[in-house]
Amino acid sequence: MATFTHSIPVATLPALCSADELTKVLTLHKDARYLLLHLTGATPVKLTALQDFAQLPEAPLLYTDYISLPYDETVRLIDYQTGSVRNDFDFGPLVRINVSDALKSMSVIDSSLRYAAWYALRLELSRLHLPVHIPQAAYSITIDDCNRPDAHGEHFAYVNPANRDVQSEMEYAFTKYLHNIHAWIPAPMQPVDFGDNYPVEASVVIPVKNRAGTIADAINSALSQSAPFKFNVIVVDNHSTDSTSEIIRELAGRHPNLIHHIPERTDLGIGGCWNEALFHRQCGRFAIQLDSDDLYSDSDVINRIVNRFHQTGAAMVVGAYSLTDFNLNPMPPGVIDHREWTDANGHNNLLRVNGIGAPRAYSTAVARRHPMENVSYGEDYGMALRFSRSYPIARIFDVLYLCRRWSGNSDSNISQEQLNRYNTYKDSLRTNELQARTRSL
């Protein structure tokens, strides 16, 4: 077990802190080389042991893995990369900062910040040198059982309406950072050429594998849409091994505008299945998302989305959704409408958050130029980042979609190891996108 040390002072600070609070803490310890910041959040923690952080490598910001007590579990964190700019990046509850570097960085941070000072500081410190991750447990914490951290419980925190003041300030701090690293770009304005010679105006795309309990609901929701144009439903059946294929086949026999497509390839993720639909000869001018366990909120959803495309000339239209349980009972935080999005800066702020919303719809012509990556997590986020760099994005802030949360969701009950892989992958998407936007200026 690690040994105690008093060679570095420790200061407790809320993760959501003001510039005034943070400056006072740093000034109090201005004569120290390093300061250990204990970043407290909703979960109370008690530090029980510390290693000598002074012996760890030099860096403006350094963090390590840790041991969670009484469970005696080692919590593995991920490496920081250029794209690790989301404000909820997990450094663990204890970080070591170089006090001199931090005080210099605070001099360029807006003193009026009420919540985002720590976020702004760590972005500034990352400009000096990327935060250093030591992949060893250098300390332990004791966590109350009733307040044990839930890796998935904060999944929708950044879009909870109760957090809008905080999120607005985070966006302000992040936008300033993008300007400082020359990665901020103006909003693309040129309308998209949607192209001609499509068999139908719109296609509802449903990738599916082994969703026998929900696929009929999803398909019927799509087929029940009412629109003054021709549309179809393309179900990409990724070699289901339960009765999903039989259910789709039976419905397709009764509905001529339902296309049951089984790919030749057997190595496809969700992104690969989407590409199968986008390049299908029956795909319409616009491709509209519907997951295999979700439903549209009304019968005019695809009509509203297509109208929005033609009104705006956007390459992508995104609606709002409501979280429900399997039986469609509302679940907190309720409506996810991404009203933090603005036409002027949404395409930049998208780099700070982990998603763009749903349902998502694409101009097929543009999507064919920029296919999705063949993965089953983050394929939609990667597409949104790429589209938002070069093309207008339009929003519909009304609920168009019912997102059912249940044990069969692809992001339900994932392990910490899986969560780390997912977060690392999305950070890599942001890394690549930041590099592309910097080059484009």
C-alpha cells in the first residue's frame, strides 16, 4: 500500500468551481511547486493513502489510477489525448498540478466564471503539455456505499435542462480555447445539393441484430408514417440468430415499401450496416434514423424532417427525443432536445459534448461521400463531427423520437473497460477533427 507524504499540499475543490475559488486556492499555495487538487463531486470521498507524487514525472497536470475502497477495486483511467476536450473527462478525484503553470494560466481565464474555472484551467494547462496519466494506482479512496460512483448514471447529465447554466459556461470556456488553438471555425452556410434520381424521397434506416422483442414495434412505427411523398423502410438485418429475421421477413411480405436487406459481409458494426443502407439502390434522397428498439413519437416525423431539409439546405437534420422505459413511461431527465445548440456555434461546441441527439437524418448524397466507420459505438458522432465541419446542420427541437432505455440497450450495463474503450475512441474522433479543423483554416 502507498505511503503517506506531506511533501505536496492537498486542497479540496469542487469540480464545478468559480475562477475566484480556484485563484484563492492557487494563491494560498503559490510557494509550493505542486498542489494536489482533490476534486470533489456529488460523491463524497475520503483520501486514505497517498504516494509521493513529487517523485512522479514533471508535468503541468498529472493524474493516476486509484484504488476504490472498501471494494479494493483498481479504477483504470484513460490516457489524455488532444481530443480529450469534453468537460467530463475523468481524471479521478485527485490530480497534481504545477502551481506556477496554473497561476500563469489563470491570468488568461475569465475571472467571471462561476462553474467552469477548473475546466478552463485544465484546457489551458493542456496547451503547455498534454496531461500525463500514470497507469498505476497511486492512492486509494473510501467511497460511501450509498454514493458509489455510477459510470453510466451521468450519461445524460450534459443535456439535462437543470444543467443549462453550467453547460453555457462550459461552452464559453471551450469556445475561447478553440480560438486560442486556432481550431474554431465559422458555421458552414452553403446549402447542400441533395441530388436527383432517387427511387424515393426518404428512407427510414433500421440496423438490427437480435431484437426479436422490439423490431416489429420499430418497423410498424416507421411504416405508419404519413407523408405526401414516397418513402421506404430499409432494415439492415445483421445476421440475426434469434427470430428477428423471420419477423422482418413476414412484415416485408405484407408491405412492399419494407426492404429486408441482409449484408453479404459478416463483420459489420452499426456504422457498416448504415453504409449498406446508404449505398443500397433503393435508398432515398434522405436517410432517417430509427433504432431497432425505439419509436417515432408521431406519424408525421419523416415529413417534418424532409421539410426541414428543404427549408434549410442542411446536410443533416437532428430532432429531439424523450427518454422512456420499455413500456414508454417517461424517465428522467425526460426530453433531450440539445437546446444548447446554436446555428452560430453548435458545430464547434459539438467537440465538447458526446453526442448530437436523435433522430438523426442525412442527405444521402453527402453521406455517400463520407461513409460511417464500421464500428458499433460512436459511428453517429463521427459522422456528425465530419458533417458539421463542412455542411450546415439543422435542428428540430420538438420531440420526434421515443428512446427506450432497457436492459437490451447496447450501452446498458457496460463494464469500465468497455466504457474506457468507448471514451478513448470518441476522444480519438475529436483529436482527428481538431487536427482537420486546424488545417482547414
